[in-house]
Amino acid sequence: MLTESAARKRASYYNQDHVFHFWGQLNAAEREQLLTDLEEVDFPLMQRLIDKWVLDEPPPEHFNHIEPIPVIPFDAPDAKETWEAGETTLHDGRVGIFLVAGGQGTRLGFSGPKGVYPIGPLTQKSFFQYHAEKILNLQRRYGCSLPWYIMVSRANAEATRAYFNKNDYFGLGQKNVQFIIQRMVPCVDTAAKFMLETPCHLATNPNGHGGSIPAMVENGVLDDARKRGIDLLSYFQVDNWAAKVADPRFIGYHVLRNAEMSSKNHRKNHPREAVGVHCLCDGKYHVIEYSELDIYPQLLQTDAHGDVVYYAGNPAMHIFTVDFIQRVYEHFDSFPWHRAFKKIPYIDETGVLVKPKKPNGYKFETFVFDALRFIQHPPVGLEIAREGEYTPTKQYDGDNSVVAARKSMNSLWSKWLDAAGSPVPRQANSESAITIEICPAYALNQNEFVEKSAGKTWPVNGDLAIDADGNLQYTGPATVPA
Ligand code: UTP
């Protein structure tokens, strides 16, 4: 571990001596804690970020020409070879699953890791469990093993591990679920100083989902994947219960086009929808963040029908080749960083915790979609329909919320029940009158559900949850006439 004198020297060289302000009051364990925090800091990187983003205000990136990306429409007829390629790749065990679950989940305000949030309205199943059940289904279907790599942060690693342990890894086997920890970055105040969260702890944040790239390499994910014969990683975010994990169609396009990184996209609902947009900027693939829409106003254009021209919203679902991740890692020094001005709790000089009401400091993060800058072959851009695939959960109510996610479950699964010959009672607004949950280990899509429902009549006169074996796990009291 870093010695006190080495840490002081380093902090002093970078004008951060103040982090030792409480040193005299710390016990041995607390001193060790502070030294551990400081050891993790990449001081030269922090200095670069401070010079660029705190002491200066760099102009936004300039592009001469921005155009929409080429997209494979979600209802495009697929060649037989596309599905075959995807299914064969899965069957051959060439795919690993990569989940990012290291975020702080600030907007949801849940006390545990976001992946543990009980999103299932009847079963209280967590996001993690939903994803695990999708993996179980695919493994059974394709007779393969799909190792699951989960990126967590120092802040939620222990709780996430304990949760999987308690739930026996949802039947996936401990050796097929690996946790990797992303790096943290110090928060910096407007005077360019690192902030303290406690007298012995820097205020830090995880280094963004782009941190998955160094985390994969430095935590041995790529080595493990190679040993297992895996050359593709299916990447998705924890807070989207509907994400199609290791989607054979997507994999098929990716493989046949020899892509290094592929991305799904969805039609934006309106020009100002809070989602990044896939674009071609001076001929190169980029995602422009929604916070930058006013910098590139052409992104707000609509056509004669009122449709958004730059419509390819980014749902953060990608496929990466293992070799591509390795290459991006080798150039990670030139990977872009982003800055956000946030309300960051800190302790003042007297040791009192201050919870600011207005933004008071900077968080620095990397975004995984910036890996698109490093591609050498054009990526696949596959459009998805939102229902059944994209319902991110950022807060409890409103857009992208728990309430909206649960509504999307009901909307999707009521159609499956209708199609399976058990028509769901509707309210006046045509929404389902009952609450429904269908376990993804039982059925991943409507076809599978209809097939497995042959000869069955589901009791749709009250709430119902169907488990992995097609048994009724929960039936509420009959609330509507049979
Ligand atoms: P968001 O950027 O939406 O952040 O992350 P969040 O943590 O879920 O929520 P807020 O912004 O604090 O309210 C999108 C996905 O990226 C992961 C999150 O866990 C989520 O799956 N992520 C984000 C990381 O794994 N690490 C990070 O540093 C940031």
C-alpha cells in the first residue's frame, strides 16, 4: 500500500494536500482507508480532466456534417442465414453476457443495488432475477453455457454478491456468474479540489459504463472468455427488465457482417426525448447525448410527416468482439471523458456533512458507446420495437419509471395470453384489467408462450404470475368476471 509520505508527496504535487486535513484525528484503520483511496487515484488523468473541464471550458466537438446512420428496420425480413448464424453462434458457446450494474441509481433512490430492485409487480422479482431467467431459457434452448459477467462498483459489490449468494445464483452456477469491479473517480469541486465524503474517504463516483472496457481487461474477463471459446459479448444495462439478452437475430447480423461492435437503436418518440442518438459525424459513428441537442440543432429536425429525422435512439444494447475490447483498451488513454455538474454531498473543513441543494461539483464518467470511435468495420445498427425490449427504469414514476416498466409488462404479456387463447379482460382504455407476470425462463417471446400453452386455459379473471415450469405461482382473487 502507498505510504503516508508517498501519498502526501503525490497529493501535494497535484495541489490536493487538503485531503490530509483530518489526518491528525484519524485512527490507524481510517488512515489506511484514506491511503487506499489515494492509491486508487490516477492523478495524471485527474489533472488532465481538471485542466480541461474545471479550469477551462473546452468548445464542443465540431462536426462539418452529421447524418442519420444506416439502420436495419425492426420489421425487416431477415434472411434465413441471419437467424441460423445467430443460433449457431449461441449453440457453439461463442457468446458471453456482459451486464453493467455499477451505477449509483441516484434517481431511483433505492437503498440497495439497482439490480436488486423488486420490479416484478406480483412476485417482487428483481431485475437480476429477470435477466438470470432469460439466460436459463437461452441455455436450455441452445444447449450452451452463457457465462455472465456483471460489472459492479466498489459501492455495491458486496451487496450484489451477497444477493446472488442468497439466491443460489438463480440456478446458473456460481462459476458461470462473475463479478468485476469498475474503478472509481474522485469528485472535484469548482475550485478544482477533490471532495471528501468523510474525513477518511474521498467523494468518488464509478467511472461510467465506459469503465467496463478497462474493467473487462483488468479483471480477466477477456482471458476467461477466450479460455471458454467465447469471442462475442452481449452487453446490456441492469435497469431494463425487458432487454433481449444474447438476441440470436442481433448476433446473426453481427456475425455475418463481420462487425466489431454492433448497436441496437429505437425510434425516438419526439425530438427532445432524453436519449442519446446514433449518428454519422463526418463519416464516423457517434452517439450524441441528449444534453447536447442544442449544440447540434439539426438533431431536432422532423420530416414532412412530423417524424424525427435523427431517430436512432440509443437503448445501450451492444455486441462487442473480445478482440475489439482488447484494442479499445490499448487506446484507452484517448477514450473521451464526460463531465456532469451535480449535487455532491461533502464534508466541510469542520467535518460537518453538507448536502447541497444546488450542483456544487463535477463527476467524470466514460460512456461505452464512445467505443464506436475505434471501429474499423462498419457496425450493425439494428432497430428494435420498444415493447418487449426496452423499458429502462430510472425513477419511480413518470417517463422511464417503475410504474411505466410494470405497465409495459402488462401490455406485453396480456397480448401473449390473448394469442394463447386466454383473452385478458380489459379496462375501458383497453389496458389489461389484471396484473400479469410470465417468467422468462418459461417463455421468452409470444411464440414460445403460445406453443407451451397448447391445451391450457389460463385463469385470467384475477391477477396471475406464471413460473419457470408453467405453473401458477400466484393468482390473485378473482377481480373480474370469468
Ligand atoms: P445510468 O447512467 O442510467 O445511471 O446507468 P444509474 O446508476 O442507473 O442511475 P442514476 O443516473 O444514478 O440515476 C445506465 C446503466 O449503466 C450502469 C448502470 O448500473 C445502468 O445499468 N452504470 C452506470 C455502470 O455500470 N457504471 C457506471 O459508472 C455508470
